[in-house]
Amino acid sequence: MKKNYMIDAISAIDQKYVVEYVQYETKLGILKTRRKQKMRVLMISAACLILTICMLFVSLPLSLMIFDGNPVQEWSNQVVDHLLFPLDQQADVPQDPDAPDDTTPLETHLHINWIEWEMTENVFQAMKAGTEESLISKLKSSDSLLFSEFLQRLGAFLERMYDYFLRHKKQIEGIIGAPEEGTTQNESITESISEEQTTSISDEQLTDSDMQTTEPLPSEYTDEQDVRYLLSADNSYWTVLGRTKQAKDQSKTDREKFTLIIPESILDIPVRSIGRYAFFEEEYLVGVTLPNGLNIIEEWAFSYTNLETIVLPESLEVMQEHAFSHVYGLKSVNVMGGVSELPFAAFYHCVNLQDVYLHDGIKKIGNGAFDMCQRLKNIHYPEQLEVIDQSAFSYCYSLANIYIPDTTTTIEYGTFMGAGSYAWNGPMDGEVFDSIILEIPHGVTKIDVLAFAGSALEKVVIPDSVTVIGDAAFSDCHLLNEIEFHGTMDEWNAIEQNSGAYCFGLNWAGDWEASTIRVICTDGELTIDQIPFVHN
């Protein structure tokens, strides 16, 4: 009994498995049959398509020969009308997209299928790239035998589409995306087209001058002087990059001096900046006219040129370090309004610079601004000058007028070191220079190291606010014979105790004759021996 039950159970399991297997094979067969039918349909369709294409290639030349091309031209025109010219049919749409008061989204006006919109979008994208003018002119002048009428119509259509693009630029960009950052499209021109100008413009009304106003701006520009300019990212100003490499090489070959005139604007966009190293080592550049409207001269812009005179415009706001350093031919500088600070080494080592005018708005003369300007003799100091930084006028051997602003608290390191020293150690040409009388303003508390070392001071007035005089601050002042101190002798002795070595010493290596300096205090007089010393 138990054995029979086991046999029946196994048979039932086998029977269920057989049924499921048969059902599975049946379904698989049906699927395979359907796949074969689909493959047949695809093969037949492909064969028909290939046959149609072959017939088309055969029938087109035959119809062109028999009917002189007219049926082919008519057929092509129908295709063009159906696929490529959706905007030509917009006049029949009740809601005209050119109506200025219409607020309906642009997509609802373009009654075209997705394939046509894809083609139209590609055309708009090409227009954003700024290449539409050459494309339109080529199409409109096409003389192709087979599709000449089609191409000419396409050119005329693209011309109308470009007009449509300008008048609906913002709406179109909302669909296909705004131009990427850094595009050269002239946004200032397209945005200036107002809603009042949205009336349709026919092909005849769109003149050559209209097309020119919408040309994209170049990112770089080279003028007739071979000077290169770079347009800013927002298309608001130009930066001068300097001359082309070919022009620089030619100047070195010819060795001819030349001058430049930087224009105020290019393509109606102002020139605002002279770029870093723009004219660096242009040794034959002897003159430059800078435009009114220039805002910044970047670092090393004119270094190692041979400019003879410099006039900086009132619009200039910023000058960066070494802007005019090592300009060996420079003789005069006129800094007009705008700049509030002369930067580090602005005119460093301009060995032939003689006359400098600084406008009254300058508040700071930076570190080494006129360092090593050995022939600098006359300078107009600004009325609002607050800071003269260290070494600002060091080694200005011809400088006779030393000025310390009233706001100064510390006369910095080497500020006027060697100033006017040609008065006691004359130049080779034997020119005569005068000694200097200097009055230090009240409020100065410290005269730093080498501040007036080697200068042509004959007399110095020192206020009682001074408490420290740095090392060798007045060393090698061979003409100095009197100090007027607005304090007592005890206060002067306190200064000496707080001061550095050789404050009034002489360099023994120079073999100068030692002497004494009178110090006139409010309550009496004393003397200082100029102690000889040797520099290490």
C-alpha cells in the first residue's frame, strides 16, 4: 500500500513537469515564429527602401534631361516647403509671433513637428556662433544646376530667420539655452533692440549695414600699429597686450625708434587697461600717448623701454609695481589726477629722470618708487601726501628738495639716503648742486636706519617728539654742520642714549676729514663729533 502511494505521487509530479515543459516549448515556438515574421517584414521593408533610393537616383537625372529639371525643382520645393520653412507660414497663424503685445510662449507659435524644430534649433545655434552672414551670402549666390532655386530660397529664409532670432532672442534662449560664458556675440547690440522694433523686416529692408551691426565682437584685435588688444569677458573694455611678435622682431632688426598712440576706444568699446609686461623690453619705444579713460597700468608694463616723457591721464586709478622701472631715456613724468598711490619701484632706476609732477591726490609714495633716479632734481610733492615709504628716494643724488609730510611718525629706512649728494661729491660733468636745509615736522618719533645717510644736508631742524635715531641715519652727511633741536639738552642726550651707532659718523674708507656738528637746544648748545667708521 505504501509502495503504490509513492509510485502514484512520483507519477503525479512527472505528469506536472511534462505539462509545464510542453507549455514552455509551445510558447518558445510561438515566439520564434513571431521573430521570423518580424525579420521578414524588416527585410522586405529594407529591400523596398533600397529599391526606392535606386529608382530615385535613376529617375532624377532622367527627369532632369526630359523635363529640363522643372519636375525635380518642383519636387525639391515641395520638400523644402514642408520641412524647412515653418516660419514662412507663420503669417497664416491667428496669433502672429511678431505682434509686440503678444505674451504667448514662443513654442506655441512654432507649429512644427519635433523633427522640424530640431532643424530650426540647429540653425538658431549656428546664429549664436556668429557664422550666419557668410552662410547666408553663399546660399543666396548659389548657382547650382539642380538645387539652385532651393539654395537661394534657403538663404533668403535663413536671412529672415536671423531677423526673427534677433527680435525674439530672449525667448529663443529660454528654449535652446543662453550663450555660454565668454561668447563673442555682441549682447549690447541685440539687447538694444526694443519691443517697439519687433515689426517684421522684409528681405529688402535688411541692409548690409544692418547685418554689420550684429556681427560678433572679436576676442582679440590688432590695430594698424601692430598693437594687440584683448576684450574682457563681459565685453565692456579692452586690455592692451602689447605689440605682435613680428613687430617686435622687426624693431630689433631695424633698430628704429618709434612712438605709439593708444586709442580711447576700439569698435566703440573703451580701452581701460595696459596689461602686465605689455611693452616690456621694447627698447626702441621712445614715446606713447595714453588715452583719457585708461584706468590701470599693470606691473612691468613699460619697463626697460626708452620713453622720454610720460603723461598719465586723469582717469588712471591704479598703477602696479615696476610699471615704469628701468626706463633709461625717461626725463619727465606728469602724474595727473586719479592715482592715490605710487606702487613699489614704480620708477625705479630711471637714471635720467629729472622732473616729476605728482597731483595733489596722491597720498603715498611707495617703497623704492624713485630709488636710483640719480638725476631727479625737481619734484612737486602732493599736498595730501601722508606716507613716504622706505627707500622711496634713495640714491637720488641730484634731489635738492626733501619733503616730509606732517602726518609722518617714522622716517623709514633709507628714505632719502644719498639725496643731493652731488652737492658734496659732484658728478663727472662738474654740475653745481646746492646743499639742503630740512625741517622735520612735529609728530615724527623715529628717524630710521640710513634715513638721510650720505645726503647733502647742511642744517636739520629736529622736533622734540623724536626719541630714536637709527643706525647711521645721518652718516656721511659731509655738509652737515648744524642741528636745531626743539628740546632741552637733557632730552637730546636721551635721544643719543636710545639711538644706534654712528648716527652722525663718517665712512673712514672715504678718507673724509672729520668735523663737529653744533646742536642748538632750547636751553643751550652742545657739539657732536663725526666719528669715522668703516662699513663691513
